[in-house]
Amino acid sequence: MDEQELTRLVEKFSGTVYRAAYCCLRNSADADDITQDAFLALYTSSAEFTGDEHIRAWLIRVAINRCRNLLRSLRY
């Protein structure tokens, strides 16, 4: 994935990923961090996607999993 493609995807999906993270965490700073982590995971991933909707679903799933991990670590 090149930088131009990543920029396009960030512009298209960052709001959606942020909203998913914020709904889980109710903290804007943590939601920002989770959003950034999700896009970093996308950039470093070698996964092949067939369309933008698959990327969107993958990003949301990564964000939700990272939220759960964060909440779990704060509990213990």
C-alpha cells in the first residue's frame, strides 16, 4: 500500500473508525490513539482486500479489538 492510497483511506474512514472507538471508550484521547493504531495496523498489514467495504469492516474490527484490550488492561 502506498502513501497516497493510505491518505485516501484515512480521509474516507477515519471518522467511522473514531466513532466506533469513542462509542466503546467514551474518551476522545483514547479514541484518537485507537484510530491511529488501526490505520497503522492497516499500513503494516499484508492483508489483501477486494474493496473499500472490506477495508472499512477490517478497520472497525481492529479498533473494537484494541478498545477491548485497553479496557481489559485498565480493569486489572
